[in-house]
Amino acid sequence: MFTKSSRKPLGLVAVAASLTLVATACAESDRDTAGGDEQPFVFGAPGDITALDPFLASDGETFRYSRQVFETLLDHESGGSEIVGGLAETWEQSEDGTVWTFNLREGVTFHDGDELTAEVVCANFDRWFNLTGAYQSSNNSYYWQTIFGGFAENDEDYAPPEPRFVGCDAEDELTAVIEVSEYSSIFPGGFSLAAFGIMSPTTLEAMEGQEITGEEGNPSLPEYSQVAGTVAGTGPFTVEEWNQDQAEVTLSRFDDYWGDPAGFETMILRAIPDETARRQALEAGDIHGYDLVAPADVAPLQDAGFQVPTRDVFNVLYLAYQQENEALAELEVREALSHAVNRQRIVDTILPEGGEVATQFHPDTLDGWSPDVRTFDYDPDKARDMLADAGHEDLELEFCYPTEVTRPYMPAPKDIFDVISEDLQEVGVTVQPTAYEWAEYINQTDSGNCPLYLLGWTGDYNDAYNFIGTWFSGPMGAWGLDDEELFERMEEVSTNPDADERIAGYQELNEMVMEVLPGLPISSSPPSIAFSADVEPPNVSPLTQEVFAEGSWK
Amino acid sequence: MLRFIVRRLLQLIPTLGGLSILLFVWLQRLPGGPEYALLPDDATDEQRQALRRSLGLDEPLMVQYLSFLRRILQGDLGTSLQTSRPVMDEFFLRFPATFELGVTAMIIAVTIGLPLGYLAARKRGGVLDFAAVGGSLLGICTPVFFLAFILKVVFAEGLGLFPSAFRLSPGLGRTDITGFFVLDGVMTREWDVVWDALAHLILPGLALASIPLAVITRMTRASVLEVMGEDYVRTANAKGLHRTTVRTRHVLRNALLPVVTAMGLLAGSLFAGAVLTESVFAFPGIGSFVYVATQERDYPVLTGFILLIATMYVFINLLVDISYSLLDPRVRAQ
């Protein structure tokens, strides 16, 4: 027999059970059981994408997704950094480098069935050029502004630069002619950037009128860029779904792709921001590949049977000498410090296999690299003598490094900092360590507040300007360097449309830079990518631009 | 009771108002800005300044604060700088994940902690007591990320019993009704989804439960020990009441009062604890979103998260007070 109090819980249970039954009766499963039987290929990415339209993005994760779905006029060779045809089979430039003619591939169809024509290409460029309002914020059109400058009508609120794009003309069905106002060596590389993925006419029509809304400071991206279903490219995969609550993008093989069909029927990109969590997910079999493997994990993963293919290097890490610092303004001090750092030790003990000491501010895989730059061998005795000669036996320098971050060119910032600090102390320099979180680190280094600091760059496309032009085309607070001769020469070389002369010019510039010695190039290192044993990996790219359609199950 | 609830809810206004000022000042003093986190490393000063301007970060502090306050009063937490989607939408999208994880952790902590604490008190000085006290001390001292790491190495990588990451296996289709995967799975009778979602909750749930479990165990033990020495328990025993009745109605019920208060506060702290646990397990809830927001200097998300936690604390305390009245008739009488 139940007492009054013991009936109460039973009553609650009965109510809960009834509610569940009612709910169960109401809800029907609507999941799609159709589709392939093949298991999806799951790749652990360091972050989620920011938009389905790569034009709006400036982050590597959005581009990793978009490269599978959209194609650009030009591309990089599979597994390399040479520029090759993309949607354009061939291309040519006018003598002055301002008119670019692209001969498009025949028979290319978009995911929604539309055909690729020169008019479609021009419609894409015209759309970008005519964007208004918050689209002109540097956060929403970063690469357009970097490559093609501003817009047809620049909005003062967003202060975009002067436009470099003049127009696009569909000369015939498969010939698109793009004109720019002045030649720059960012071409033709700029045409290969993932931000300029070509979309179908139906997509462009659907995008029309979709604005970035919200009041100033609170922009909301348009719906087409947030919900799968609108955007259609020509790539080997179509976008099936972007599940934002799980930070997951699902791609499906596009059966009418003009090239070799994708090896995986379904590919899923899942965000795992934590580096250790990515490794453990691979080891536990939850994912089949991930990027930015910590150098210390490479050997254990290989021993455990995972594949860690080596990418060619396409980045540079450097130690910057900020010349507003009195001591660092002296060339002899900079030379002494350059002799003090044992760069080979960093390469041998910290970087993954394939890493190498850098002799100049861009990798040797790139045209413009010079074998004749001034080099600085590790020689602590010489460094000590040089500092003494310069009257800086008791030099004290603040040395900044970033925390809680890894970059493809800088896999373990604190470890690299430790080695260099030790080397500097060895020659009598007193190092004052200063650590900053990444956002503040960039702020401090850009503002010239760090006399010594570590930074680097991974190239976006195959041109020397993308490396040395980024740093030495004008005065920057980050370097405190004011060398008119160098800046003028950079301008001259980078606007020379003759490829051979330009490459020779870059070689000369690299030599000039190493004479000026604004910093010490430390290393170029291949960011590692890992795959499970049952995967035939795609060709790994030095630009970290893998085309996953090349991969398949073994 | 209604007046009591309304009064407590009104207390939210000055609490959140004060907190909003503190938050605003703190965020302004946070080094680095979104213009450094959101744009690529090679962005020019002009591009960074243009972004600051377009985000309204160049406005005077007072103007920024008033606009922030106006939005908050309209129930608008602003737009995430990382995703350009409304912060409220982002939280609603991820709330079910964090809530499911929090509930799992609390279920683990309560179902193990209460009986363990009670039994440790009953067998004071015994092996179980020693294990419970030692274990709970270890639970409090062990950093969550380390525990998570060990759990993953043993149960995910080693034994392969549970997944090491995510909320659901990639590619497993499901019907979305409420966003709560387990509940949705039950409602639609997608039992594979229910099992898969539960399997994904176990390891992060255990990691997140470690501190509440330790606290509940220790508090229950201490409280039961105290109550067992009370006169009314001795009287009840002397009256010849059944042992079970004495234990449940006299000892446990009275011993639970302080434990319930602690449970309320612990439940609130789970949201903050979820930041680390979710990141380690790549569990896509509010916690892992906030973890990335911290690195990206996503001010609106950080502000929204802290306001959300504060509101949760107030509500949980309210629930604790209400549950007090159910457990203790004296509170009800007042």
C-alpha cells in the first residue's frame, strides 16, 4: 500500500512518461536515409568556416572548404606552387601587363546545371566590383581590396583603396578579358586566390539584393552565405550542408565534374580548434585526417601507422630587428645578433622533417630567390667580438613572443623563443622576455613596440612580392626601417610586366634586403598534415591548398 | 511565493547593470583588438583601422557603452565578430549541447556523489570513507584538461569504448526538433542517434563532473555526519522507528539542505567549466565557441556569455531557494 508521500514521486514519473509518449507520438523521423553507403571522409580542421561565399572571407578554413567547391580562373599545380590553368585553360597578358585574356575550358558545368561562359566570369567580377555598403569593409572583401583595390563607387565609411580593376569583357563565349589599371606582380597570382571562386549565374541572381544588414558595428552576413542551397560552383564537390551548431560542413561528390571525379563520395570538414584534440580524434578513429600537426607529434603518429606526408616549404619565419631601438639601428649590432643565433638547431630540434634554414625573406621554392645573398653563419665568438666593437657588450633587449598560438611557419613559438634567447644570452645579450596573446602580439609588433620579435608569412600565391613586398615596399612600424632606395626599387620591380626582368629584380632585392638586414630569416618549415592509414591522401600542397577530390579510400 | 520570485527577478536588473559596466571596462582594457585577430597577418594598418571604424570601435567609450546598453535592453547581445551572426542566435544554436553536457555532468555528480558521501559518513573511518575523501580531494585538485586527456587516452584511444570528440558521429543523420540530440532521438525513435549522442556525452560529462562530484561527495559526507549526531535522530532511533525511515526522512532529508545549495551553485559553474571541457573534446557547445571568441577578441560574444552566466546564477539560486521550501517545511512557513 502506498503512503501519501510515496505516491508523489510516482505521480511525477507517470506525468513524465506520459509527456514523453505524447512527444514521441507527435514527432516523426525525417532523416534522409538515401545517399551512398560509403563512409564519409572526415577531416579535422582547426576552425569552422565563416561563410559559404569565399569572397567574404580572409581565413584559411573558409578557403579550405571553398577550394573543393569553387574554382578560380587560374590555379596552382597539384602538390606544387606553379601557377597553372584553372577554369581558364590558357591565359595571356598584354605587353604592359594591364590586359589579361583568359581562354576558358569547354564543357564546364556548375553544380546547378548552368554552363560556364566568359559572360558568367565577367558577371562574377562585375558583381564584386560593384558591391556597396558593408561589403566594402576590409573584413568582408579583404582579398578583393588587396588584389583589385577598391570598388566602382567607394564608400568613404569603409575607406577602401583606389580601384585597380577596370573591367571585364566577354570577347566571345569562352574568352574573358580582364583589364586592370596598372601592372603589379600580384598578377597573375591574384587570379588564383580562392576568394575569387566563380559562381553560377543562378547563384548570382539569387544573391542579388542580398545585403550585409545590421547597424554599424553589427553586420550580419546575407542568408545565401550562411545556408547551403544557394551557392553553386564548378568544383569536384557540392555543398550539402553547413551545420553551424556542430561546426561541420558536408560536401558531396559532383558527378558532372569536368575533371577527374572526387575519390570520396562524401567529405565532412569538422572544426576541432584544439591541436591535441585533433590528434586524439585521429588516433581514436573519429576523423581520417587533420591539419597543422604539432612537430612533436609527427614521429609518434608515423610510428603508430598514420601517414604524415611532407609538404614543400612555402613560408618564412624571421626574427625582426625593430630599428627604432637605438642599438638595433646599428647595422653592426644586427649583424652580430645574426651570427649569434643557431638556426640549424631550431630546424633540427623544433621544426618537422623538411624544415630548412632560411637565407632570405622568401622560400627557395619561389622564383626570385637568390643564391648570392649575404649569409650569417652561426659564430658566437664573432658575435661577441662584434658587439664589443660596437660598444654593446652589455646589450639589453626586449624580446617578444606570442602565446597560445601556432602558425604554419612557427609551430612552437615558445620553444623557438627559448632557443634564440639562450643563444643571445650566450653572447652576452640580456633578454627581457615579453609574452603576448596573438591579437595583442600583432598589435604590439605592428606598432613597433617590440625590439626583437618572431613573425613570418605563408604565401598566398607564387610571387616574390607576396613575401618581400609584404614587408619592404614602404616604411612600416613593425620594422622601423626607412630605406627609400629599397622601397623605390621594390616599386620598380613589382610593376615590371616582364617576367624575366622581374625575377632578376627580385633576386637583386633579396640581396639588398640581406645587406640592410631588417631581421634574420630563421627557417622555412612544412606545416604537417596527417591522414589515417586507410586513406589515399591527396597531393599535399606547399600552399596548404589541398584538393581533397584527389584523395580516396584505399 | 510569487512575490518572492518577482522580487528575486527584479534583483537581476541592478546586478546585470553593474556587471555590464564592469564588463565593458574590462573588455576595453583587454589587450589587442579584433582588427588584429580577424584580418590576416599581412593586413596593412589602413585595413586594420578601416575595420575598427566599420565595427564602431573608434567611437568614444561612452557612445559605445550607451549603444551596447540600448541593444542589451532590447534583448540584443550584438553580432559575433567571428561569424557575423547575432550572438543570441549563436547561443541558442549551441545551448542544447552545453545544457545536455551540463545535465549529464550533474547526473553523474549527483548519482555518484550523494550515495558515496552518505555511505562514507555511515562507514566513517572505513575503506570506503578513505577512498571517498581521497578521491574527492583528487577530483578537486586534478585540472579538467588533464583529466579529459587521460579519459580520452584510456577510454577513446586505448579501449575504443567512447568517441574522443564531437557531439554526434560525423555523417549520422538525425531529425532536428529541439536541438537536444538525446531528446530528439527519443521523440523520433532514432535510437542509434540516442545511443550515439549519449556515447559522446560520457567522457566530457565525466570530465566536467569531476569537481561537482568531489564537492557533493565531501559536503554530503560532512552534512550527514553532522545530522547523525543531532538529538532528533537519536530520538527517532530511540522511538524505534525503522532504520530506513530514520535514514531517509530524518538524516538524508536534513543533510541535503546545504548540499542542494551547493548543487545549485555547482550547476551554474558548469557553464563556465564547459569552456575548457568542450574545447578539449571538440564538443560544439557555447563553451568551445567562447574559447575561440577569447582568442579572436570577439567582444559581443564574451559580454553575452558573462551576462548569460550571471543570469543563470540568479535563476539557479532562485530554484535552489524554491527547492529549499520543498525540503524544509520551516522555510515554506516563513
